[in-house]
Amino acid sequence: MAVLPDDLSSALDDELARHPLPRLTQSVDRLSTRYRQGDAATSPILTSDVDVAAYAGYRMPATYAAVHAVLAEAASRAPGFEPRTQIDVGGGTGAAVWAAAAVWPSLAKCTVLEQVAGAIGLGKRLAAGASLPAVRDAQWRRGLVDPAAPAPDADLVTLSYVLGELPDATRADVVRWLAGSAGTVALIEPGTPAGYERIRAARAQLIELGRHVVAPCPHDAACPIVPGEDWCHFAARLPRSGLHRRLKAATLGFEDEKFAYVVASRSEPERPAARIIRHPKKHKGWVALDLCTSSDGLTPGVAVSKKQGAQYRAARDAEWGDGW
Ligand SMILES: C[S@@+](CC[C@H](N)C(=O)[O-])C[C@H]1O[C@@H](n2cnc3c(N)ncnc32)[C@H](O)[C@@H]1O
């Protein structure tokens, strides 16, 4: 389970307590409908302080969980990578800064670029009591993503749940702008077919621009998935607080946030031979793994049997999203 840090969770509760629950749930309903539509935004989607609080209450725990899972995987692939600086583009209330600081204690200077003043205000208030200095001292810059500006100058550049809000015509320009950074670039989108297709296009563009995939792909070759037939995505499980449950009118004590992602860097990382791209199917005496491999592309239903000893034990412990 990807649990929010205590300091973030209690600051979030205090912020949500400033708004009447019916107003928050109204905003949650409007925002969920809007995000489900998935169209690019011609104006900011977060239009009031209640919207911003509602976003932080019902989406930030999930985007934090997804970004944390992505960055933790990237960190495990590149153990020598110790970023000191981060720029989070379209950072909203700062989920990716909290996640990056939790993954890399080396981070010293984080900057959030965001267009909505209310999101910056709330993000700053949440960060003010953070125990991690990189979060507490983060710089918040109000502005629009500008692909004509100099490329982001940071060791780590994050763009989480933003590509889908950008107009189709500027998305490729923004990816080119991000790729101009010397740092590692992490792009995260909802784990829907549309989110995957945006990541697929961005990944192809990053590779074309000389980047190497750190995760999730075990290779820099073309993605072997046929769009429209399937989509590459992963999941992070997170607990739902009582208030979170009330905001979403949900009963389960947890949810699975599905996400698609790519992390790319200028140097070639050490990659696993394969990535597990579905829940392993665990049978008596054998496990079936759906893999994306560096040698043969998609390889569904690879059987690992008890006779394979250590491999079998590893397969029993393996999870969707793990390297193999
Ligand atoms: C879905 S929210 C994601 C927020 C945050 N990155 C997260 O993962 O929780 C998208 C954010 O991107 C911001 N955004 C969208 N287009 C932008 C642009 N052109 N320039 C700056 N910010 C933008 C929105 O205001 C919003 O805060």
C-alpha cells in the first residue's frame, strides 16, 4: 500500500476541514466527470479554492501513490542516480514533489510550475509543515508550460497527469522541451487506453531524441503493444481515509490507481530482461507470467514451474509491474 506520509495526510485533513462536505463532494463529482471525459483543457479545470481542495482530497493520494511507484521503480533501476534538483511541471498541489522527496533523500531543491494560483496556495500550505526539507523549502512558480522557454534545468523533471490536459497540437512540443533537459524525465498518465497512447507517443519521441527508457520498458525498441487491442499500464494500491471514502461515496477501504508511465534518461540504464505487464496467474505448482521482453517483445503466459526452484519462488512473489 502506498500510504501518504503522516505530515501530508494530517495537513490535507486540516485543509479539507475548511470546506463544507457537500461543497467538496459537489466539486469531486464535477471534477471526476471532467477528468473522465479526458479532453484537453482550453482553460484551467480547477476553477475555485473548493475545486482545489476537492482535487487534493480525492486525487492527490492517488497521484502521489502512482508517482511514488514510478519513481521508486526508476530509483531501483538506476541506483547511482541521486538527483539534487527537481522541476515538477503542472505540479498542482505538489504530489510529485512529496513522492520524489520520499524516494530520493538526495533532493535538495524542488520547483513546482503550475498555472492555478489556488493550487499553489494549497500546495504551499501542505508543504509548510513537511518534515522533508526538500518539500518544505520547495519553490512554487505560477505560470504556463512554455515549450519556447529554455528546457527545464534539473536532475529530475516530472510531468504527472498533465499531458492529457495539454492541447493535442502542443503535446509533442512540450515533450521535446522536456527532452531538452539534461535530467531524467518522468511522465505519468492515467492508466487508460488514452493515457497509454499519450505515453506511447511521448516515449517514441523521447527515444527519437536520444533518450533511453529507464522504466517500465526493458528496451528502447518500438512498443510491441497494438493500440486499440491492449494498453500498457500498472497499478498502485492506496488506503482510503474516512474522509476520502465520504468524498468518493466509496465503501472499500482501499483503491487501485491505474497509471501508464515512462521514465527516460540520457544514459543507458541497466534494465531487467523483461517486465511483468499483468497480474501473475498463480496456479498450484506453477505461475504464468505475461511479459514484455527485451528479446522477443510481448511474451504472454510464460510458465514457471515448481521444478525451476528459485525462479518459481521468485515468480510466486512477483507482482504486476515488477522487472523479471
Ligand atoms: C490533473 S492535475 C495534476 C496535478 C499534479 N501533477 C498531480 O499529479 O497531482 C493537472 C495540473 O496541470 C496543470 N496544468 C495543465 N496545463 C498546464 C499548463 N499549460 N501550464 C501549467 N500548468 C498546467 C493544471 O492546472 C493542474 O494543476
